[in-house]
Amino acid sequence: MERHSRATHHYFDRQFGVPAVKLLASEYYVGAGDLVLTTVLGSCVSACLFDLGAGVGGMNHFMLPGEAEDAQPGNVDTRYGGHAMEVLVAELLRAGARRERLTAKVFGGGAVLPGMTQLNIGERNTEFALQYLRRHEVPVMAQDVGGTLPRRIGCFPGSGRVAVHTLRRQEDLAEVQQNEQRLIGLAPPAAPGSDAGRG
């Protein structure tokens, strides 16, 4: 069974003054031109990949390192970093990028859940993303990872610019913590229409 999805939440971002696409956990998006891709990250990681020569870029948002334990050939689950990275690269190549020109920026991997330090999900997500990029010889031009606070990311696929805003308000931290607990099965499902999937 395939579990991957291209982000579909399009809106106009007033902060940046451009059309935007919002990514939730397990989503990805590839685009070009005057566009910003946004997401909120706790322990999840986003890899932003660019081919500036082709003017295209993209971002993913994954929750877990590696690949699903029950993965079968042909099955894709972009909750996992292995699948999320492969899908993002494939979509970039389809959009006209060249593998040898790809560069990356990596964000997230925070330890935002108190009492969950033994799992080290954020650290493991970060290590996986960086190891994947090294293995595939994609240079990492910038990273903002770790810590204990969530981040809001604004990725501009056409220019390679990424804006990072650390979320310090208690309300933002509480929302990210609740969503992370929900994603790993420690909290009840979100109410319809909520912003679940931030992580």
C-alpha cells in the first residue's frame, strides 16, 4: 500500500507576500518561481533540496528515520525518511532538476516532548537525513537542527532561500507537543478541521 502525498493546502502567505503551499507530516512538494513552501517542525525533519540551475526546489516533512519495517517492494510510506527522501528526489528530477546539481538545507529534529529523550526521534531523524545526503553526495549548504523548540520553515524553491522562525510562545510549543503525541499514538485523534500533522 502506498502512503505518500503531495501537499495540497494552497494559500496566500501574507508574511512573505507570495502564494504558498503548507506541508503537514508525511507530505512533500516540488515547485518553482514565486512560491513559498511552509511547515512547522518539532522532532520531524524537513529536507529542502534545490537545483538552482533549473530554478526548481522542493521540501519534504518526515516523522521517522529509515524505512518502514514492513516495507515491501513498490510500497512507499513518506512518514519515513528513506521513502520521503527518495520521493522528493524523484519528483525534482521529473521537474527538470539534475541529480549532480542538487544542494540541500536541513531543518527540525528538535527534542520537543518532555520525557521522550530515550527515543531520540529528532536526533535520529536528523542523523538519517544528513547520512542520506552524504551517501548520495548532495552537499548540505545550511542546517538548523536539534534544540528543544519547534520551528516554522519557509522554503523558496526557485531561489534556494529558507526562512526559519523559532516558535517560543508556550501556546505554539503546546500545540506541537500535542500533535507529536498524536502522531506517535500517545494522544486521542485530532478534532476535524484542526491543524494536526504539524511535527
